[in-house]
Amino acid sequence: MRLHKVVNRIYEGVTYYRWVVSLPPKRVRELGWVNGQELEAVVRGSSLWIQPALHPLPARRERAASPLEEELRRKTLGRR
């Protein structure tokens, strides 16, 4: 595991950073976590505990495409 400091953005000459913890794939599989899963972090003393969110955000639902959108998609994909 490793902690990385990554540039998030540069705004008006000020550089803003974020921190990323990289986990080995083996550990992610052992935990049963999946890509995009909501996690929460809890600080206990000098330790950081990461766990699945108790109240994850609801999954995005795809809305049904209108007939016009479907036709445009068919025409666009047919050009490839």
C-alpha cells in the first residue's frame, strides 16, 4: 500500500492537492469491494479505518431513451 499526493487542480496560481491510497488488487478482492463503491473513512486515534458506506448513494438509474435519441444513436453507430 502506498500514499500518493496528487495535484487536484490549479486555480488562480494556487495548487490544490488530494491524497490517494493505492490498494493491492488482492486486498480489494479479499474485502469484496468493487470499483465505484462508496466508502467512508473514520479516524480513530492515529489510525484511519476505511469501510463500506453505511448509507451508500442510490445507484443512477438510466432513463429510457426517446425515439429521437434512439434514432440518432443508430445513425451515429452505423457510421463507424
